[in-house]
Amino acid sequence: MYSHMLTWMMKVVLVVCLLLRLSSPQSPAPEGVLNCCEGDVLFLVDSSGSVTSYEHARMLSFLSELLLPFSLGKDQVRVGLLQVGTKPRLEFGFDRYITQNGLQGALKNIRPLRGDTNTVDALKMAKEWVLRPRTPDGARESLPRVLVWLTDGIKPGDVIGPMAELRQQGVAVLVVSTGHSNYKVLREVVTPPVENHLHFVDLDDMSIITKDLRDAIIEIIRAERLYVQDISTNSASLHWRPVLSGLPGYYEIRFGQVHTGGGGSGGGSGTSPSIGGSQYQRLTQPAESNSIKLTGLKPDTTYSVNLIPESNELTFNTLSTTFKTKPEVASPAVVTISDSGQTSVRVSWGPLQPDTVTSYYIEYSALPRGNLQVITLDQTQNSTVLGNLQPDTTYLVTVTARHASGKEKAMSVKVCTQEVTPGLADLQLTTVGSDSVQVDWKGSVGGLRGYWLTWEARQSSATGQRSSFYLPPNSLSTRLTHLPPFARVCVSPIYRTARGDGLCCTAQFHSDALGYGFQS
């Protein structure tokens, strides 16, 4: 009797000590956790009759320590807690607590439910809450969701199916077991990797897994809060989430060259840029801003950037990233040809670099051994028209940039002028009988490949009658027979690359004939 009473008194003392610990000042947040993450974390806590008051208080103490470092609220981490008993109960949802003081106070006041371990119904409630639309505007829909199940492992029920449904919906499932649980079942319900997301621990030793479990949650819900876009040779745009929005304060941006290490880009938390002493530039931006353009950078250079949110009301981590500017591309890097005609073409080049280029030289000559011609242009021009060229001729065009450093860079392209395609000189139709005409035309210049002759009915009664055919280049006449009344006859010269302008005439006769054809 005495031994039983002593054991009961010791448990009461331990519970009181845990409650006092919950009400005592908390230790500072670990470095690198504040402002690190964005997502929803729902805790499923076993508080059935198999869990003693001491064990329940120990679990809540563990959660208090686990969650203390996180920044809560909009654009941060949202926490919910659901207890498992005969009738599972949601103690608080995701939008209930946006400060650590409120959350820590809630954890102190939660009481166990007792009864059966009705995990199956609890998971139905968890699914409803964790998968419901987060905000009316859908702003958080793409953010990660996490379910952390704290269980003593006694009669958990058929949880494999419900847990699989949650994972299929994109919810990461983590488990902490404080009893002799079925390892095979718990291994199947957690989200891989199992070694990071499944923990077996004695209640009195839960603190040893606090950091590991917190790191696993952070790995899932970590938010990329500082990133670089639109990187060029001498500028870059820095973007971040406006964590100071609505708070008094400002952002301090420090950036400078990295004198050691490699290039690339990345993100994370840090304390100072690796820029060698104090050789960095400092900028400030108001609390509502979320971007800034960094200018005056050097080409092909790695930079380190620190973003320091400064506020008297809250403490935020310093965020760091690195990036590398693009290497300078000496002009001309590209040469293009447009507006090609029979005697002229337009040549364009880039990029335009008036600060480093003093002049451009354009050299061109007909291939294979034409006379070389040269045009000199100033550094502000990036195109010119080359005239007085020979038709149907291939030219080699070279654009050379003379840089201020004394170096020269050249790029060459080939361009072909269009051939001359003169139109038909003359076309005559002579009526021969009631439905035939003699077609005569005058020949054109050299390079002719033939003629294309077309006739088409013009009267509505014969609409749709049409015929076309090719004639060799030595043909200067042909006879068409069985034409419909008022047939329109057209002849066009054919060249290697195009047709020349043709001529058309209307046959002046009347005929009831329905057949048609031609006769050379």
C-alpha cells in the first residue's frame, strides 16, 4: 500500500515539473530556423486511455520544444493539433495561432481525451483538415503539407489505407512511436526516407530526437526566400518574400565579390557574405519591398549576397545566396541578313556595346574572287544596307568590331542576292474559229527556265473551268482550243528562283462548246 502511494506521488511530482517547465521561459530559437519555412504541419497526438497523464504531458513538452523555433502565421508555418481518443478532437486549426506565445500557451492547456485509440476516425478528420483549401485566393495551395503522428503504438487500428491516401494527396507523413509499436506497419505508413521520418524513442528520452525531427520537417517545408533572377554580365535582380510586410523596419542588402570558392547560385541562411573583409556594397529597402536590382557588377564574377530583415518587433534570420554574372560576350556575337533584294541586303549585328567598341568595319565581296569593299561605322550602329550588288550572286560579308582594348573580333556570313526576274514583254491573242485562239508573246532575258500558261473561264455558266500547263523556254506561241466564252489567258516567265510578272488577255469570241484544251 505504501509503495503504491509513493509511486503515485512520484508521478504527480513529475507531471507538476513538466507543467512548470512548459510555463518557464523558453530557450532561444536555434540558429537558422526562424523565417526558414512555409507550409502546414498537423500533429496527430495519441491521448487515449493507454496514455497516462505523465506521458501526455511529456508529449506536449516535446512538441513545445520542437515547435518553439518556427516563425508562425501567414507566409510562414501554420500548426494544427488533433487528439486521438474515442471521439477524436481538433484542439486548434492552422489559422488559430500566429505567434509562439499563443501556441505555447495552448500546448500547456491541452487535456487528454481518454477512451479508445480511434486513430481511423482521427485520420478522417486529419484528411479533412490537411487537404481543405487553405485560402480563398489559393495563395498557399502549392505549399507542402505534413502530418506528424505521435503514438504509443497500442492498437493503432487499420491505418495503412488512410495514410496511403494522404501520401497520394501529397501529404508527408512522419511518425514518432513511444511504445512497442508494429515496426512493419509504421514503416509502411511513413513517407520515405524511413530513417528520417520514423522514430522510436522512450518517453523520457524524447528530447534526443527533437533536432532530427525538426530537421526532417524543415527539409519538407523549407521556403526559398532569397533568389536571384535576370542575371546578365553587369546586373542581377534579387527577390525575397516580404517578411517585414506590415511591420516597422527595413531590409539591409550587402553584396560583394567572392574571392574564394566556386560560382553557381544557391540559397539558405547565413551570417555574412564570403567577400573578403569589408569589401562589400550596402543597400537598404523599405519593409514592403520584395526585390531590388543590383547593378554595376563585373562580368563572369561570383557574388555573395546577404539579406538582413531589421525590425524592433521580431527577429529574422539573415538570408544568403550566391550567383555568378554571365561572361561578357564581345561584339559581334551574332550577324543576321534581312531585306535581301536583287542589288542590296541589310546586315545587322549585336550585341551593341558602345562602351567597349570604338568602331565597326563591314567588308564584303562577291564569291569566289570579287573586289573587296569596306564600310566603316561608329560604335552606336548595329546595322547597315549594302547596295550596288550584283543580282543572283553570293557574297561573303564580314563584320569586325574594334574594341577599346585594342582587340578585334570578327564574324562572317554568306548572303545571296535575288536573281533578276523581268516580266513578260508582250502578249497577244488572235481568234481562230469560234472557240480557239492563237497565243503569242515576246521572249525575255537569259536565265529563263520556261513559261507557265493558265486560262480560266470568266462567265458564270462556265465557272470552275481552269487549266494550267508548262511550256519550254524556246516556246513563243501556242494555240488553245475549245475555250469557253470570254476565257482569261495568262502567261508568266519562269526563272530559277521565282516567276516573273506575267500578262493576261481575254479571248474575244463566243462559243457553246463545253470541251477545252490546247494545241502547240
